[in-house]
Amino acid sequence: MKTAVIGCGGMGNIHADRYLSMPEAQLVAVCDINGEAAERLGVLAGVKYYLSAQEMLEQEKPDLVSIAVPTYLHVPLVRLAADYGAHVICEKPLALTSAEAEEAVRYCNGKGVRLFVGHVVRFFPAYSQLAEGIRQHGGGGGGIYHAKRAGSHPGQVQEWFRDPALSGGVIVDLMIHDIDYIRGTFGEAEEVYAFEHRTETMNYASATFRFGNGTLAQLEAFWGYPGPFHTAFEYAGAEVIISGGTPDGESVHVRRAVTSGSAPGFVETPASVLLKDPYYEELEHFLRCLVSGAEPKVTAEDAVQAVRWAEAAVRSGVTGLPVKLNAKGVIQ
């Protein structure tokens, strides 16, 4: 399958590298309006590089295009790729607003091409183990979930991140990883209450989602953390605690309640798997779905819903009030 990459920054390099090592894919070109970045990746990958996405699509006619550009450019490039009959893998978030995300899905459907969105957290082994562990212990009903991810402010490298009109801020760009994950794990939420703090050097947000089955999920996202990027999660049910995060990226720790009255009250068992690269696994999964026609682990509608929930959290942070969601994730 002929593949191409639009955007030669960090994520574009990842997509290009994975395609090069994937038997199902043939990387034919890369593109970026930054000539140096385009040339650097093109030479490294041994493929043609372009400064114009339209020219690349016209000349190379790829079957599949990865879009790894700033968020505010996602939808125009999704539409452009669809115009040339190319299927699309777009990095998250799909769009800055749910209206734009819905339009991207409609447009691709109208052009007869498939749209996949890179919510890669679902492909990380520890998070996959967590979801399976929750299913094994009652499906998450009435449990408490807490997750956080924090790192330096990306605006130090790319200035557009500092402008919420371009990046969406820490909720839409960073917390959306965990928003998509909790929706895939716990189902539809009924309400969200959020707090957000933003300065020139810092953007922090906390959001609590309440689910119909009694589960509460509290998410934190932090740009401007004065330390290395890190993630952590913990799920606590009546009889089990499941936790993980960096540096234990390939495993989770499960602590089960002991009914015999033993001293500590818990038995801890680490659960480990061989670490498979989640980006490779994600792209390979999307390619296989494209060939077979199967539904992907993360659908385009999942990506739209993640943006809707992020919008609701942003609104709650602005108003200081909880925001209710209906069954389709639409703000009420």
C-alpha cells in the first residue's frame, strides 16, 4: 500500500519510520512547508519530499496519507487528501471543535475514503491491560479512576501550542488522550466538572467525569511541569487496585483484596508483556482494517466524541459549573 506523510515534525518522523519497517506499506513521499524538515526526513527515509501537499498527492497518488501537522491544519488537509481519493490517518485530536470533527467525518464518507484517528493510548500495553483488568473485575461499575500526564510546555518548541485557538490548550491536545481512553473503557459519561489554569509558561487542567454506572474518572493534564514527561493511572474498585504508568510503561500492577484476613489485606501481582511499539501497532492495525474493511479499535466517531467531551470540559473550566452530557456526548 502506497503511503505518504504530511508533516515532518516529531510525529511525522514516527509515522514515516514505522511505514518503512512495515511489510504492508511502501512509503513513497513526505511533505512539509518547512523545506529543511521535509528534506531532512525525505533524505533519511530515502523518498521524495515535497513542500506542497497538493503537488505530492497529484504526483505520487498515495493510497493512504498520514497527517501529522498542527491541529488547526488537520481538517483542511483531511479534506484535501480525501479529494484525491486517499484514505487518511490523522493524528489526534481530529479537530479543534466537534463541528469541525463531524464535518471531517462527513467529508471523508462523501468521498468514499476511510478516516482513522491516532488515539494511540489505547494501543499502549499497560492501558490495554488496564482495560482488560477492569472488565475482569466487574466492568468498572462504581469504581474510581485517576490518571495524569504531565511534561514541559510544548510552546517552548512550537509557539502555536500557546494559543488555544490553534492548539485547543492542554485539555483538547493532551488530556484528550485520557478522555478517549476512559470513554473506550467505561462507556458514556453523564457529566463533567473541570478546572483549568493557564499562564504564559503553564497550562494545567483537572476534569472529573461521572458515568451512569457510578464510576468516577478524574483526569489531570499539565503543560509546564518542571521535570520529565510522565504518566500515571490507578483504578480502584471494591476488591481490586490496578495501577501503572511511566516508568512501568509495559506493565500494570494488580492488587486484589484478600478475604482470609491476612495481615496486609492485599496480594500484589505484576502483569507484564513484551513491549510492542504502540505506534507501529496502531498504524499496522489501521492498515489491516483498511484492507479487510473491519472496524478499527478507535473509530472516527470515537474521535469526534473525544472532542465533544473535551469541549464540555473546557466549558466547565470557563464557567466553573458542571456540564451535563447526553447519550451522544453532546453538551446539554
